[in-house]
Amino acid sequence: MTRRWFWVCVGAAAAGGLLAGGLFGWFVRGGWTSQWVAASGAWVGAIGTILAVATALGIAIRDGRIDREDRYDRDARQARNVLTTPGVEKVFGRPENAFAFTVTNYSELPIRNILLEEIRVAWHRETKEAGRPVYRSVPWTMTDNGDPRNIKAWPLLVAGESHTFVVDLDTGKPFRESYRSIGTYQVSLSLTDINGHRWRNVNGQVTLQQRAEPLGKGAEDPGSSAG
């Protein structure tokens, strides 16, 4: 039941009680007494007050929810502008290529501590059978050869900058067969925005992992210790 219908029911019940009392007074006492008429006026006023307070409370709750949604949308704007593009890269000292995921910061501000967390793939065949992508998590590793692309965390991307993560997907198939058989990817990253909020980004869809503490929280006032 929605809040609107709840308060409609409350108003209807109050009105019903008022009507029932009036009918009781009519049948038992043979008419509406002056006392009952006065009491009914008080009832009507009380009901009006309750409905007015309930309406104001409902508006405040709604406005608070809208404010929270607007704040979340503003906070998430930068994290949403970090996108990942799949591709192929050569790996030094290896005959086969490897999967590559290029993360680009399309926002106007730097992001920090970009961490590659999970890779999910949707195979062409399963997508065709289901009529939609069916994503499955795939284990992945990186070749430890000193190449900065083979590190699952990257410290900083300024506005417009990109970094490529090169990985081996453990699909149980050779690289070429896997690459031809995979339709789409879901790449999960975690990153920190300019305000210090930590986000999970999956193909541009973001959820807040940890909100930064307000500036100054827990910090000692520099002037408080001055002698």
C-alpha cells in the first residue's frame, strides 16, 4: 500500500467514525444534540490537523528522498565517466596475444587507485540462445614480466588519460578460439574520485562502495593546542 492510499484510508476511517457517532446519537437520542454537534466540530478540526501534518510529513519525506537521489547522482557523475574498452595486445616474449582492457578517464578531473577486480564474459552462442547476454565470471591472471600493463592496480588517471590492463582469461580454450567466441564483456573496476569516494564501476554503471568522511572530521583544531 502506498503512502497516499494509507492516508486516504485514515481519512475515510475517521470520517466513518464521525458518521457512525452521528447516526448513533440520532437513533438513540432522537436527534443530534448540541453537545454532539460541538464535539463533531472538534473531531473535524482534529482530523484536518492530522491530515495536514501527515501531508507535510509526506512532502518532507519525498523531498528528502529526492535530495538524496540528486546528491548521489552528482557524486556519481565523475565515476560514470570512466569507461573500459576490450581489445587485444601483444605480450613481450610470448607467441600469442592476450586480452586487453583499456580504461579511459573521460571526466574532467583525475581519478585514483584504479583496481581491476572482475571480468565476466558473454559467449556468442549462449547470447544467441537466450536472446540476451548471459555473463559468466572468468578467472584471469597477468604475466609477471615487468610490463606496467600487467599490474592489476593503477595509481592515477588524469582527465582524458587511459591505461591498458593486459590479462590472460582462463576460459579453457586457446586465445584465438576464446576471442572469436566471446561476444561482450563486463569489466568491474574500483576507483576513487576527486572527492575521495570509492566506487565500483561495471561498464560505466557505478555503485558507491565507501563515502569519504567530511573534511575536518576527527581532525584536531590547529588553534586548540596553541598555548
